[in-house]
Amino acid sequence: MSPSLPEMQTLAQALRDFFSSTNAEALAAAATRFAPVEILPDSINWQAEEYAFNRLFVGPQAVPAPPYASVYLEAEPRLMGNAAADMREMLQALGLAAPEGQPDDFIACELEVWMMLTLLLRPERGEHLRAHAREALAWLVDEHMARWLPAFVERAGTDAPTPAIQAALRCLEYWLCHCTQRSMYA
């Protein structure tokens, strides 16, 4: 049985919060919300998770798995490419902006855009707005996220020795797999 849209929204929020975490406590708070997709062991060393998270995704040195679409979608891997400009347009259309100092194609921003678009699918929004939201979701998921998230997960998974990061990557794969199903947005 496929998960419901509200279940996927809850998972997207947990993933958004996980990838935008700035410390061990935030990682733990987000990762505990991966259930029922992923159940984490009780004995996680969250300081080790924070260290691995920063090494993989944040820096200060070059990171093995940058969480930005431009790195994976541009001819030359770089930040702030066309993918970032596309996401900036979507963010602005929804009245949102990337956090200060964060590129617009940051994975947490893209998950936020997905969540906002899914809120526009509610019946009270009217069929015209719902049709535009479905069209935007089709582009976001099928033509954008599905093109870069698998490469991101592969890169991060190659170097992800910790249980919470591994769980987050499995949740991201699960989320993407189910979000590509058109029936979810009916």
C-alpha cells in the first residue's frame, strides 16, 4: 500500500529539518520523526552523527556530498547554477526565500517548496490553483529532484557510516520513489 500525501508531508518535514540541522540535538529531533519508515536504534551517538553530517554536507572543507541541486545538474559542478535560479523562482512564487547564506537549490529549500505546493492541492484552493500546483509538482519532482537526488544519495551513501545519516538517505529514496506517483497529487 502506498503512503498517503499527509504521511509523505510529515516525512518531508522531518527530512527538511534533518538536512537543515545545525547541531546534534536538531539532528536527533528530526531523525526521530523518520518513523514508521525508519526506526533508529536507541544507542545513537548524536555527537558522532553531527560530526559525520558536517563532514558530508556542511564543511568547512570540501564536502563529499553537497546537498545542492546545481552540483549534480550543471555541466560543471558548481553552486548557484541554473538549478538555483529555477528554485529561486519557485520560492518567490510561493512567497518564500532560502535562509540567509543558503543557495536556493539547497535540499531543505526544495523539500519546503514541495510541501508548500502540496498544501495548494487542498480542495478549498479551487481547481485552477490545484492544476497549477500539480503542474509545478510534476516539474519539481520528475524533472528536477528525480534527476539529482539519486546521485546525491549515492554520493552520501558511499561515505555515510552513521545510522541516522543512513536512515535519512533511505527515507529520502523512499520519499522520492513515492512522490513520483501521479496518483498522490490527485
